[in-house]
Amino acid sequence: MSDKKETSEIENEEKKEDVETKAEKTAENTSDESQSQETETQSQESEVNASEEKKEETPEEKIAALEAEVADLKDQLLRRAADFDNYRKRMIKEKQETYDYANAALLSDLLDSLDNFDRTLDAAKDATDAKSIADGIRMINNNLVKMLEDKYGLCGYGSEGDEFNPDEHEAIGRVEDENADKETLAQVYLKGYKLKDRIIRHAKVMVKVPKQ
């Protein structure tokens, strides 16, 4: 009996200690929650106070801030306008230079032909043989045509007997021929020229047409 009584007392004491431990933990948790709520409340109060301080700007301060913002935007606008104006002037200058010197290479290549013509004219003053002068001029012409064809893609067209093409030839007259079965070039008054695939001058021709 004595042993059972002692065992019962020990169990009661252990239960009592467990209860006290749980009570202490509950008290600690409650304290922590209370401190957390206080900290959160203080933080909210601080934010409210800071917000109220920001809202408390004077009218003069607001005007000064707006004036500063306007001045900054105006400065940015003026800078961009100046940059655009400089760009526009530069583009105009480059375009004008391109236009002014676009034919510089061609003119440089033509100088040799001009020099040869000058030499031929000087030689013609004392020449007694017209054929030699004509041969010199023919040589200059051939060299000039070859240079324009090879380097710049310029080629002439239009010869007697070619089929008439209204897209390439300009008819300045027509003559009927009983032997003609289609329209052909009877005579070429002025040769036509193409720059690569583009016609830059139509050939002026007399057209031979079948007799009606």
C-alpha cells in the first residue's frame, strides 16, 4: 500500500510539473506575440508619421520643385532640338557634296580624251594629210567609247536594218518600201544610248515600213 501511495504522489508531482511547464511556454508565446504586435504598431506609426511629414510641404516648396522639373525638361528639349538641327545641317551638306562631286570620277576619265583632242588640233594646224587627222580623231573616239562602255556601262545602239522598237527609237519620219515585210530602220540620224539597262537617249531614226 505504501509503495502504491508513493508512486501515485510521484505521478501527481510529474503532472503538476508538466502543467507548470506548459503554462510557462504559453506565457512566453503570449509575451512574444505581444512584443511583435507592439513592434508592428510602432512601424505603422512611423510610416504614418513619415507620410504626414512628406505631406506637410509648404506651397513655396511645391512651386520650387515644379519649377526645377520644368527647367530640367526645358533643358532636355533644347538639347534635343540642337542635336536635330546639327544632324539636319550635316545631312544637307553631305547631300550637296554628293551632288557636286558625283561626276568627279567620270570627268577625271574624260580628261585623257580632252588632252588627245588638244594634241590632234595642234597637229592639224600644220598637217597636209587630212586622212591622218581623221585617223587620229577616230582613234580618240574609239578609246573614249571603249572607256565608257567598260567602266561605266554606257553603250550606243541603233544601226540601219535594225528592227524598229518604239520603246528605244524615236521615229522622225517613215518611208514605204515594197520589199519590206516589217518596220526597220532606214536611216539613223542620232544614235541612242543606254546606261546599263536604262535608256538615257532614244535613237532618232527614219523608219522603213511595208508598202500598203
